[in-house]
Amino acid sequence: MTQQHNHIYDAVVIGGGAAGFFGAINIVERHRSASVLIVEKTSQVLSKVKVSGGGRCNVTHQQLPLKTFAKHYPRGERELRSLLQEFSSTDIQKWLEEKGVLLKTEADGRMFPESNTSQTIIDCFTKEIQKKNITVKTSCAVINVCKKDNLFHLTTSEGELRTKYVLACTGGSPNSNHYNWLKELSQSITPLYPSLFTFNAADHLLKNLAGVALPHCRIRIRNSKLEEEGPLLITHWGLSGPAVLKLSAWGAVELAERQYSFDALIAWDHSFTEASLKEKINALIKEQGKKKIHNTSIDPVPKRLWELLLLQSDIDEEQTWNNVSQKKMNKLIEHLMSYPLTVKGKTTFKEEFVTAGGVSLKDVHLHSMESITIPGLHFAGELLNIDGITGGFNFQAAWSTAFIAAKNIVTSLNKK
Ligand SMILES: Cc1cc2nc3c(=O)[nH]c(=O)nc-3n(C[C@H](O)[C@H](O)[C@H](O)COP(=O)(O)OP(=O)(O)OC[C@H]3O[C@@H](n4cnc5c(N)ncnc54)[C@H](O)[C@@H]3O)c2cc1C
């Protein structure tokens, strides 16, 4: 880095992820002669983009009214309303379209590149970086940042850097050391928790049903107000699927405080209530009272799960609908609408995990993503105390915040 030693950059972007690349490109898009450097501590840039969305990159979610869109963020909902106003899901779609990348929308609103591969996004960003002469320095970790005489001085693993503006895009981590350089600048960091994880259940009876998926369950946490609906997947280690991931996001703080030890209560269909199940069961007794209960499950419970629920309700294979005792039927109803599963621990492996917590939004100007206490220092992406549920919401937060930060850096550069 000797050649760069004396150079004063217009902006140094810390972190070569989604927010960092998008921010850097947007600075030069608005200020062609700006000298911008991206520093990335690992040897690979855009590594999360690469693996995101199962290798397909769920770039964003289809446009919704802004208030509704913002409701998908357990942390940052209120702030997102104004951030999305400035740069929305439609805006990233248009931006990518102008660069030749078309997105497609899936039935649940998630948007992916038409090519079905995250490489398309990486190729697009890489091309823009080259076209705009943005320098990317990999294997270079920023260790410390200080501001002297209106310039930022960055201590990195590869030497010193000087710049007029900093765009911090270092991503999230539940490890507080990740934010040390910011704490040294007295930037306040809210408590950190993992979000978007699946539930572990040691030796659970459902284990033999690994792979069974239910289209629309309701899961509650015992002794809590936490409740979510959506598709559910039984895994060999516990529970997964969108309903669980959503619950983990909304319950990120509460479940951490319980040390991930709690009872999940599952209704195998969101419509199951005591009254609705009694009605269905009475109809089945009427229609096929002499038939074996094992042979007809209540929709949409798959046969393998149905057999387990009967077993756990002490209803044996030979029993017919009309000779099951009321007590056993009540037990079955209980298992259909409130099946208890003891959760001990969580798993983030391969999931779209994110960090809840980070740079406090109270210390950031939302119109510019600039630090209130350290003018010139800007933030974008997951290092902020913003996180969404799955569905493209986390990348959207990265695009919106990076766009706003870039725009403000350019406004400031133009004033100098
Ligand atoms: C497996 C997986 C799949 C996902 N899929 C999706 C999806 O499909 N859709 C979606 O919306 N969200 C998804 N997410 C979440 C999304 O990837 C993140 O929210 C997003 O990448 C955040 O972007 P970022 O630029 O803020 O941080 P990151 O992408 O984490 O980038 C931060 C970069 O900064 C670098 N860095 C950190 N500290 C330093 C330092 N001191 N000096 C220099 N460099 C540093 C890191 O090495 C990293 O490269 C997924 C997450 C995971 C883990």
C-alpha cells in the first residue's frame, strides 16, 4: 500500500459486501472523478451475496406500501419508512435493470435475478467497479479509525490510509469485538443477538419425520406473546422453515434471554382451533365412524405425522373413529392444535442468519446515514441496528442505507 500512503481518498468504504459495493458504485455514479477505495478484510468480496438465497440471491422483496414493507423489520421498522421512501424495492429493481439485470418475482413476493444465480449480481457489481475505477483492496482489515484535521486516518493491517469520508459497511456479528473500532470512536452500539435461526430439539419424537413439511402452521412460545404463522419443516435436529425463522427474528432478544430453552407449541394448521377440530372430528365420526382412524388424517396433516399424533394420544391402529374415548380424542385435539416441543438451542448453519443490534439509529442522521457525533462517518448495511425477516428485506436495507449514504457523501464532496 506504499503508493497509496500519501494519497487522500475522497471516500474509503470499509467492507466489501453488498452495502459496501453498492455504496461505492453510487458515490462514483454521482461524482465521476471521486477517488474511492473499498477495503475488505478477507480475501473474497461479496461472499454473502454469493451464498445468499441458496445461491440465487434474494435481492429484494416485491414493492409493498412502505408502511407494510417496513413491518418486516423487527428492528428498524420506524426508520425504514423514511429510508425506503428515499430508495425502495422498485428503485433497486430499476437500478439493476439499467445495468441489464432483470429480476423475477416468486409467488411469495421474493425477487431473484432471472438467471437464478447470485453470480449475476456479483458480475454486475464487479463490472461497475471496474468501469468506475474504484479500487478494491482485499485481505486488508481496518483496525482503527480516528479523525484529525478534518481527515479520517485509518489504521489497517496493511498500513495507514487517509480519506475525507468514510462509509462503514462492515456487516453484522453477534461478537461485540467486531464493533471495537466504532466503540473507540464513542459510537454507541446496541446489544447484539443472532436472528433468523432454526430451533434445536434434542431427541425429539418428530425426528423420525425429518423432511415432512406443513404448508401453513401456527407456532407459539409457551409463556410468551411470541406467535407466528407460515410453512414449517421438520428436520432431524428440530424445526425449520419460514414460520420458525420469522419467530426467531421477532423473538431474537427474548429467546436469547431464555438461553434458547423454551417450549414451542405447534398448531399443524393455522386454522386449527378446539371448535374447528371438534367440528371436523364429529363430521368424520358421522361419515366414516366404522373406519379405522389411522386411515384418514385431518387435512393437511401428512400421514406420517398423523400416525405419530395418534400414537402419542394413545389411540392404537385398530381403533375406529367411533370407538375412540372422549379423553383420547381430547388429547388428539390438543396435539393437533398445540403440540409441545421442548427447544434447547438454535442452529444458524446455512440459514439466512443476520445480527440484531449494532450501530444505534439514535446516533445516525437518517436523511444522510451520517454519524451525529462524528461528521463524515457514514453507515450502511447490517452493522446498523436494522434487521429484517427473510424474503429479501435484509438486502433491501443494505441497498437503501448505502444509497442514502453515498448520495450524502457526494453532496458533501461537491460542497468542498
Ligand atoms: C447464508 C446467508 C444467506 C443470506 N441470504 C439472503 C438473501 O437471499 N436475501 C437477503 O435479503 N438477505 C440475505 N442474507 C442476509 C444478507 O446477506 C446480509 O444482510 C447482507 O449481506 C448485509 O450486507 P453488508 O454489506 O452490510 O454486510 P456483509 O455482506 O456481511 O459484508 C461486510 C463485509 O465487511 C467485511 N469487514 C468486516 N469487518 C471489516 C474490517 N474491520 N475491515 C475490512 N473489512 C471488514 C466483511 O469481511 C464482509 O465482507 C443472507 C445471509 C446469510 C448468512
